[in-house]
Amino acid sequence: QKEVEQDPGPLSVPEGAIVSLNCTYSNSAFQYFMWYRQYSRKGPELLMYTYSSGNKEDGRFTAQVDKSSKYISLFIRDSQPSDSATYLCAMSRSGGYQKVTFGTGTKLQVIP
Amino acid sequence: GAVVSQHPSWVICKSGTSVKIECRSLDFQATTMFWYRQFPKQSLMLMATSNEGSKATYEQGVEKDKFLINHASLTLSTLTVTSAHPEDSSFYICSASSGTGASFGNGTRLTVT
């Protein structure tokens, strides 16, 4: 079993839809949770960084962490074609970015 | 801020030759940098952790003699793929800690013919 599981998609939604992206994990030692966006042939770009359980909102993006269920989510409101990319969840035991474990990424396509 | 520059963005080399990839932190000092490898439709796999002024720490299964890492300064780490073979063809990405989370380079696509 992988430490971090993420549905690879692809996920296609119409423009304006609410997108829900999810990851599950098995290691209860993970404390820091991140979401990255990766465009084709580019490096990942950090979108959200959260510690422990709870919600964090930044513009159209909301990250949720439920440590009791070992489940994290990223919601994108009013999705735009420019949101089309691969979204990777990531997590680590400690902050300051030490060893980070990534999900496989979910490919999202927002259709105009 | 927290910009990481990686060079080259793509390289094609012949089997048996060596290739050097550079990773620079442009506006911050990075005592630690990380090198990843990414195959199509797969997650980023950590290859090694590069520490300024000391030897790199390699992940299990990564050949240290094949993937040479040098972190000579607080802003530069290099990965050299020695005696490259077609199976080394992949997307290599570096990253550096910028306090919270990490900043990634744009990756290097290596094709070994």
C-alpha cells in the first residue's frame, strides 16, 4: 500500500464548476499537508500549505485536512480553464520542508 | 521570492555520456536542496537530499555513483547523471526549502539515445 493515495483522473469539469480533489494517507505521523499545481513540462507550484487538521482558504482554493480519517481535500471554486493542470497532494512529518511524500497527482481539465 | 532556477530545461545525450543539471536558488539561501525524478503519470520520487558542504543523502535504491550530487554553495546544487543509459531518461526536478513548503525548479527532461 502506498503511503499516499491519489486518484490520477483525468477529471474533466465545465468552467465555473466546483472541483474536489482528494488524497488519503496511511502514515499518522504526517503533520504538514500541501497541494501543488503542476503544468505540463513545468515544476510543481505550491498552492496551499496547512498544518494538522482544519480548513484553510486562499481565494478560490480551500484546503481541508481530516487527520482522524487520514483524508485531505482541495476545493476549487468557479473553476477556470487556466486551472487545467495536474494537482499533487504532498505531506511531511515536520515543517520546514524535510522529506515530503507526494501523491501521484490528479490531472484536471476545465472545459470552457 | 523563493525562486528556484533549473538548467537545462531539456537535454538529449548519447548512451554512455554524462549530463550535469544545475539547480540554483535565486533570491534565498538554501542549505538543503532535493532532487526528484518523475516518470509519466507517476508521482515525484525523491532521489536524494543535498546538503551544502556535506555529502548528499540518497534514498534507497538510488545509485550514488551514478547520480552524483554536489552542493558547493548555499545557492547551487548540481546533479550529474554519469554513464547515462536510455532507462535514465526521465524528468528530473530540484527543489529547495523556502521556509514553508518548497519551491521547485521547472525540471529537466533528459532523453538518452
